[in-house]
Amino acid sequence: MHAETDPTELMRLPGLYRAWELAQIVQAECDYRVESAGETADGTQLFAIYRDSRFEADMAEVRP
């Protein structure tokens, strides 16, 4: 996370994610926070992901 990103500006993405799913979610030029969120019955670790809420505002300007 960049120093200028205020933690209050992070928005939690819905759901929990496995480590191998992170590559499908992370995008350049966006700040993230990843926190451990437990594990599945088979022991696979799960993560909660928070993304810079400013990214959503920027994307709203780009979307038709």
C-alpha cells in the first residue's frame, strides 16, 4: 500500500479468496490490503481483500 492511501479509503471486495485467485483480482495502479480470513475444511487458506475505493470511482468514469 502506498503511504498516501488512507486505510479508511479501502473497500472490501465481497467474498473470500484462495491464494491462487489473487492473480485474477489484482490490477496495476491500485492499492490492496490482503488479510488472512481462515481456511476451508480441507485446510486451504482464505483471504479477505480490500481495494482502494478511489479505483472504483476512476472505473465509473471509464465505463459507458
